[in-house]
Amino acid sequence: MPKTQPNILLIVTDHQLHYRHGWDGGQGPLRPCFDALADEGVAFDRAYCAAPLCGPARRSLLTGMYPHNHRNIHNQSESNYHHATYLDTLHELGYHNYYFGKWHAGPGTALDHHCEGLSPAFYGNPYITPEYAAYVKRLGLPKATHRIDKLFWHNDTKMGFPQLQEGATGYRCDRSWCGETALGITETPKETHECFFLADLACHQLEALADQPNQGPFHLRVDFWGPHQPYFPTQEYVDLYNPARIPEYGNFRDNLANKPATYRHMNRPIADEQGNLIVPSIFSWDEWRRMLVQAYAQSTMVDDAAGMIIKKLDDLGYKDDTLVIYTSDHGDALASHGGMFDKGSFMTEETIRIPLAIRFPAFASGGTRSQALVNTIDLAPTLLAAAGLDVSAEVDGENLLPLLQNPQALLRESLLLESYGQGYRDKLKARTVVTSRYKYTINEHDIDELYDLEADPYELDNLHNHPEHQKLRADLAAELKNLMDRYHDHDMIVATGFDR
């Protein structure tokens, strides 16, 4: 451990496409800045979110606790939680906290937890903040406008966003949130997009800190709204991709047989009037891969903005004594399992796998990959361990710093994940255990799921009823109960009959 408290830079994207896009030789999302950071640190190939939904996952990142313990179980939750955030603890340890971007982690904002910066409440919309208006004025830019190429909707979308129409140009995100279920192009310069706005705020903060070198350690966190939809990249990022080089995704033709009902909860037009996904997809693969180009391009654009912050940090001389973490809150189900858009309450690899790279030159050399099972809940204890405080006895997560020195070590043999559904659309309770090879999920009031991730990485064959896999299912069920016991998930144990 470094003798002094290191600075901390935490970069969090939202709704990141799964790494498997492009793993079969076709073109996938380009993230050169993430890859460069991983090359200098450790990339965690088996990183998972605590829950496949913003609010619960982001609260878990703040507390190191599972949602069933911090109780922020839905995006709309306003629970009276009693767990300190790592932001509060860093402040007590003498850190200066700076936060720029999306909150969406329950009550309050980052500014209520000893942070300075920009943190709109709830989901938020950076485009309607005074800070954004000042930013575009300073740079002589117009406010961002977008062309709408494709729209996915439900009744609230149609009622609340009457100007959101396919084929529209000059569209502006001017409502209380900016998560429109749409794809298109940002017509204005890339600098007008929220990701470059946040990067500019962060870079200016780093410059201000460099002018006060004796101020003490800092923690700077940037939470982009993207690459969550709306997928609105600029044309220069779209031009990096050739749709013809995107092969059909491995579970695009999944007919959802032997899958829980929650897999079908989608928006129109890919769903019927009752909100059930239409399979086979109403869109051909040629149509889907044109949409994927825009989603991939947005991932690259956000990565480019993140790279600006890391470059500024390094150029100012902070590289050697700064812990840098680059991750996401959850995944994106786009084009998976029959042709989905957005995500749901299901526990597919597309929605629960997240990118994670950590660079800490003062503590360990990098350039390696880890297959350890790691989780959102591990980030808070890792940050606090770097700052000199061991909280492992107080939280659900584990300190990842030892894995930076020994990436081949295994942190745990199995990992617990959970979901309480979307809240407004369903209230499914699900619990998942992941091992090095298998994944087993219990879905309250629905069928279980068992997958061999080695033989069936796209999760097409649910083995839960296969006679030859009943011992495996029983073993994984027992391990899942052990994990729920360990993390005090007693309500779910009772709800699923695991107490009998």
C-alpha cells in the first residue's frame, strides 16, 4: 500500500453493451480508452453488477451493500437507508470529493454526501442545467439537437414526449430526464453531447486541483448518462463502423421457450399492445445491426470523453499516485434473446456483466487480466482500502486491491446477484448464483434457470429440468441458499421456500 492516501478517479458509464458483441471476430464496440487503461492495470473479465437496474446497482456501488440490505431496490425507491456511502467516509478520512454527472441512486444527490460538482436529483438531465448553458456559451456552441431515426415507446412516452417522432430533426432533450428510448444522430458538434460536457467539467476541476497541490487527497467521480439510450452519437463515431461487419448476435433468434415470463416485458414496436415481446423479431438482422452501429458509436463516443479525463489526469502528473477505476452500473440487452431493446428484470449475461478496469501504479504494475468473480459491491471497500480503511467486516463487498498484485487469485468461488424487477412493470424477485462455469437463477413465481456458460455462453438451453443436471441444480441451489444466509437475505429464503 502506498505510504500516503492516493487520489481516486472513478469513471462510471451507464447501460454498457456486453463484451460479447464482437467476440466472434465481427466488429464490436470500440473502447480504446478503456482498453488502454486495462493494459496499464488489471481488467476484470468476470465483473458483474449487483442488480441489473440503475438505482439498486448505483446504491450498491455507494455502500458496498446488496440491494436487499440497503433497500433501494427499484429506480423509484426512496428508502430510509441507514448505510453510510463511501463518499461520506472518504470525507471523514480527509478527502475532497468532486462528483459530476448522473446520480439515480436513491434519495438526495451526491451534493448531500460531502461532494462538490454537478449532481441532478433522480435520473436528471444535464441538458437543462445552468452549468450546461454556461458551458455551451463559453465554447460558442449551440445546445445539442438530434435527429430521430427509430423510436421505441410505451404510453407514457407517447404522452410525455409528443415531439419525439421518427424522422424528426432538431429534437432537444428538454424534459426532466434524458433517457428517451430512441436512436438517431446528434446533429450538433460532439462537444454539445453530455459526455463531453461532463468531461470538460472534470478536466477543469483537475486543473484547479493542480493549482492547489497541498490541498490533500481528492476523489473525483464522473458518471456519464451514456451510453444508455437515447443512442445519439455524432456522425464521426458512426462512420467508424460498417454494419456489414456485425455478424448476427448469438441469441438473436432465441424463441424464449423455457424462459421466465419477464424476458418478454418490452416496449413497442417490438412488443404487442400488452407489452409482450414479439418473437421472432419484427426487425430483420440487417435492421438490428444498423441500430447496433448507433449504439456502438455511442459507446465509443462516451469512451472518448472518458479518455479526455484520464489524459488530463496523467498530463497533470497525477498518474503514479492515483487509483483509477473505470466501470459501468449494468449492461444492455440490445438485440439479445429474440431482439430486445433496453433491459428488464431478467438475469442474462447481457444485462448483468459489466466492464471493470483498475489502474494503481503506486500499488501494483499492470497489463494483466483477472477471471475472479467480482461485483459492484466490491468497489466501495476497494476505494476505502486504498484510502487506508478496512471496512470488510461492515459491508457485503470485498477489497479488490490484492487482485491487482495477484490477478490470478480467486476472490470467491461463487457470487450472489439479485433483482426485484422494474417495480412499475413487474415486481419479480430473482436471485442468481454464478460460479466459474455455471449460473443458476430462482425467479419467484416462475421457472428457474440453469446455464452452462462454458458450453452455452449465449444461454439458449435452460437446463433446470434436464434429468441429468438435477444434482448440479441441487448443488447450486444449496450454494445459493448459503449465499443468501451469508448476506442476510432472509426474506428471499422464505419467499422461495429455501427455509423448508
